[in-house]
Amino acid sequence: MSGEGGVKKNPECVRVVVRCRPMSRKEVEDGRQRIVDMQCDCGEITVRNPEADPREPSKPFTFDQVYDWNSTQEHLFETTAQPIVDSVLTGYNGTVFAYGQTGTGKTHTMEGQWDPHEMRGIIPRAFNRIFERITDTHDQNFLVRASFLEIYNEEVRDLLAKDPKKQARVERRCRSRGICEGPYFLCREESGGDGTCFDGGKEESKCGGHSNEPRLVPVSFHLQHHY
């Protein structure tokens, strides 16, 4: 399939996007079967039970956008994350949240590989997009700050701190919210602005191959406009 995603809602709405990775070489060697079919033009996924009666119909699930195993990092970013990044630059809050089991491709989608360029994921592409837009804007000044936190086993760590293994302190300022206090990283395009902020990624906790422990690694960009 082409990997094209079908957009069915206004980009300003909360959207649920599903991406299916290709089978790994080990899965192919083990004789595993693909039980998922993607209808990218209409945002539908069908899942069949390999142990069920062959006459039993597959179960369909519909999402805002779906991307199959042929989808590229560039196309995924341009059609899902880039509109959110652009809206942030106009003053709105935006979030891209990846969720899935271990081994489903979250890290590949969000971070990817630095080289070659086409394998870069959403985070470095978002960083580049921010500075491209700032460079093209001449009537405003921007201050860009980034934080890189890990939430794992109910512990918060600052992956940009001098000692990233030390748990970050969370200050509870109201009954329902907690604020993690840690240093922000000031980002400048001329000093490694396309990759410096992601050096903390190597300090992430490593889960076992079959771990189901939830792990959240939020990367935050904070922009201030000065007219």
C-alpha cells in the first residue's frame, strides 16, 4: 500500500493515529503471520484472529489516520506532527503522544535514526521545523527552551541533568497537578540546534524485551514570542 493517511477531522481536534510496523526478520524466520490489514485511504484497520474459524469476519477499527508498513518518516511527520508544531508557533499548546507495547516502533517513530536523514523521527523533525519557521519570521523574536524527562515506575528523571540517574523532584502545587522542577535546556540553532537537545536519550531506562511497564519520555518545547 501507499502508506497515505486518511484525514477525517479538523487538524485542531484531538486525533488518534495508528502506525503498523513491518514484520521483523526474526518474525519472518519464525513463520509468524500478519493479522492486520490497513485501509489507509479511509483510516480503517481490520484484525483477524488466526485461531478462529476462517469464515469468521475480521474486526474493523476506525481511526483518524492510519499508516501501514510502507509509510515513511517524512510523510508521517508532515501529515500528523507538522500541523501541531506550526500551531504551537502561533501560540497554541500541542502534544504528540506515542503509546504502544514494547517493540511496536514507538522509538523509531518518535526519534528514529539520525543518519540517514530520511530515517529521522518526529522529535528531531519537529526541532528542525521550529527553527526553520523562526528563521523565516522577521518581525518577532523567539526564546526556545526544551526539557527531556522520563517517567518510569512512578519515578521522574531529567535526562538532560548532569546526573540523569537522580530522580527529579516533583512539587505538588494543587490537589490535581504536580510540577517537575528541573533545568531547561536553552536551544540555539547555531550551536547544534538540530540535535543537541536529544543527547539525553541515551540515558533512558532500558526495559526488558517483554516488559509491560509503562514508560513515558516527554520532550517539551517552550516558546516565548517577543514582538
